[in-house]
Amino acid sequence: MRTAALTAVAIDGSGNATTSAPVHISVVNYAPQVTLAYPTNNMVFGPCSDLTLIANVQPGNSEIATVEFFRGTNSLSVSHRPWNVAPYFWTDQDLDEGTGTYSVRVTDQNGLTGVAVVTNIVVQPLPLHKLVIHHYQANQLRFCFKGIASSNYVWQTKSNLLTSQWSPWLTNAALPGRLQVTLPFNSGSLRGFYRTQRAN
């Protein structure tokens, strides 16, 4: 908060001046206001979902310096002097099953902050041995799978259903406490069919 004293000066035609008594004022710095437009509280998501957070920001009486997204207490992303126009976005991938908390914190150039919190996001568990194609981006096909801990699984592929032969792709073990196993696959062509089988 800043304070100032204002006075007025009246000058007549002869050049005589009279100064008023000072009036004291205070100028208050208002913090930025932020709300999470998406997701809303208690939203439910499917297993292995991606979640795009959307934050609406109303600046106070100073420019925005940083916008930071959190999952729990863990920082997901921070943008310094974000010149892009609000709303601001961040995508969290491969959500873990159960409940989670997301928040966004906005700080202006005066150091004042505004915080918005979504207190309850629910991600459904992935059923055992269900294979889900998670998403495709940048020449990468990702699968989501829940196996039996410490068991080995063989991943296989083939180009079309007319071919009886499946080609081995990868062998890995399901880890204890993991909701999903996400596998990147780099290839010039991702078209085809995929499966996984328990090896032991």
C-alpha cells in the first residue's frame, strides 16, 4: 500500500495563490484473481486419461509475472512473464488412479499472488489385463496396461489380420504399485494391430 498527500492551489487574477489543506489518500495494490475453469471439483476421469487444466486470470493493478500449475505440492509447469492471452493451459498425462488435487498460482510483478484449487479429482482404476491405446503424438504410440506385479509380458504386433504371425516387439515386467505401463513405439508407420500376453 502506498500513501500520498494531495493539495489544490487557487490563483486569482492578481497572481495571489492559496493552497488548500492536504488530503491524505492510500493506494492499495490488488492481487490477481485466478480460477480453474477446468476441471471442476469432483470430476471423474477414465483410467490413463490426460487432463488439460484451464485457468482464467484477472490481473490486479500490476502485470502478471508467473503462472504455475501444481499437482498436489509438485510443480508441473511455470511460465515466466506469460505474454500469451489468458486462459492459460497445461496438460497432465497418464493420470494415476485415485483422487488428486490440482491448483494454479499466479504472481504479479508486485509479488502479490492469487491461488485457485480443485480439491477432488477422481481417476478410475484400470482393470487387470485390459490394454488401452493411450494416445498418439509425434510418431509415438502409447499403450496403457495393468499387469500382475513381477510377471513378464510379451508385446506383439502385426501389420494386418490376414497375417497369422505375430512379431515380438518388447518384453517387460509389470511393476508393483503401478497403475499403467506406458510404452513409446517409434516407427515410420504405426498402422497395425497390437497385443500383450503374460509370459509367466
